[in-house]
Amino acid sequence: MASLRRAYPAIEPFASGRLAVGDGHELYYEISGNPDGIPAVFLHGGPGSGASAQHRRLFDPETYRVLLFDQRGCGRSTPLGALEANTTWHLVADIERLREVMGVERWLLFGGSWGATLALAYAETHPERATGLILRGVFTGRRAELDWFYEAGANRLFPDRWENLLGPIPAAEQDDLIAAYRKRLHDPDRAVRAEAARAWTNWESATVMMRTAASPSGGLAGSVSDATIAFARIENHYFFHDLWLEEGQLIRDADKLAAIPGVIVQGRYDVVTPAITSWQLAEKWPKADFRMVEGAGHAFAEPGVLHELLEATDRFARKLG
């Protein structure tokens, strides 16, 4: 990934394992960096994607001891795509179990997009466990945020790609795309699930970067993998259930972060999680250092966003080291 040019080397984990968390779920986790370093946990986005070696490169391996894991049903965790016992609050409990595996009392939380949602949910539940938060492209699951991306808002900027998202859905069901896609992502026919997953994933891929190379197919071409179907099913599952959060809960309860320092990095032209949400969070969280990045969209690999994220992990290294 060319835009990771200033990131740290992608060193290999010094420990990895699988953690049984109940209800048939096993989480894959790995720990990299300095075994005696500052403890941190990276929370991947989605919901439904997974952690990767690229995410290790956001932390100085000489300074940090970083735990990455694949959330329930994601990546290398099993069973792939499982929706049972898979909610925000199951994941908050999983993070606590992983903290105990790490053997630390407190740690730095780093999350972007859905990872930021999860970091906020965890820190507001267990503020005594957080030494700090680094958040990118904050998403809090409010109805207005979901409506922007799946009803009216982002479609006005990407009308051509929006037509591709509408394509598999009859006109009579287009007033609730999340529910319409849920029906198809649960269809017993894999071909139906695959086509729904393709369209769902392509819409997100089309909007995540400030500049996206045009593709004749509009996104994913060829066969659709089980991992792509799992991603779409899990993400849709969370959005259908409003992330198991009360409306506005994470910003309402931001006072619980009062003693926790944080950095919020926001792309000015982020179409997936528009800047208003991170701005409103920062207004309720005095210890948050808000960084608006001009000329940037949603993805962590946007050059300006990446620069601010690396600066944030470096500043916390000086503060916590």
C-alpha cells in the first residue's frame, strides 16, 4: 500500500493464539512489537472486516506492545460469518477478556470507523481501563448516520454507484435498503447471498477514499468469496439492529471519557462518516485533540489521515512511555 510510505515496519507478531469466548466463537489474536512496551489494542472496522499486517504499521514496534484481533465471525476468527451471540456488547466483553490475556491493567485503544464505535463503547463502559483513545472517522450508529449512507446523503455525491446498490432491490423495497439487503444476505441460495454481498461491498468501496480509481465493473468482479459474504452479513446485521446502542448513546455518555486523553482524526471529505459526528463528540470531550484533515476522505491510508494517526501514536508513546 503505497500511502503507508511513512508507516513503521510490518514486523511479525511474537505471540498469537485463539481465545474461546463462548457461544461457539473463537477469536484469533496476535501480539507484536516490544514485549515490554506500552500496551495497546487495535480495533478493526466494518463491522465484519478483520485486522491485518498493515495495521501493525501504525505503531512504533520499539515502543508499543500491540494486540490485534479479528472480531466475532471475522477474518481468522471462527465460525466465519456467525451472527449468533454477535453484538456490540459481546465484543466489549471480548476486549476485556483479551486485556486479561495481555496481562495489563490499562491500555491505549485505537479504532477507526466501526473500530472507533467499539473503542467508545468499551471506554465508556470501562473508563478505568483506558490510558487513551485514538479515533479516526468516528461512527456512533445514530439513525441519521445510517440514513446518510443508506437512504439520502451519500447517494447525492455518488449517484452512479448508488444505482448499482439499488440494482438487486425491487423498487417496492428500496425505502429500507438495510432490511432489503438483510433478506437477501440470509437467503438459502448462496448465489443470492453472493450477489447481495457484491453490491453491498462495492457501495462501501466506492465511497471510502477521497479518490477511487474507476473500475469498468464498478467494484468486485468475478466470484464472491465466503469472506466477502461474511463481511456483508455481519455489517448488515449490526446496522439492522442499530448496533445495539440507544439512540445517541455514545455522544450522550462522552462525559465518561472526561479523564481520558484522546485524539480524533477526521477527513474533511469523509463521505462514509461525515465530520459532524466527530465534531460533536469532540465538543463533549474536552481532553480530545481534534484534527481535521483537509483533502482527505474516510480511509486510514489517505496520506493526510495516515500522517495524523502516526503522529498520534508517537505523541502517546512520549506521554505514556
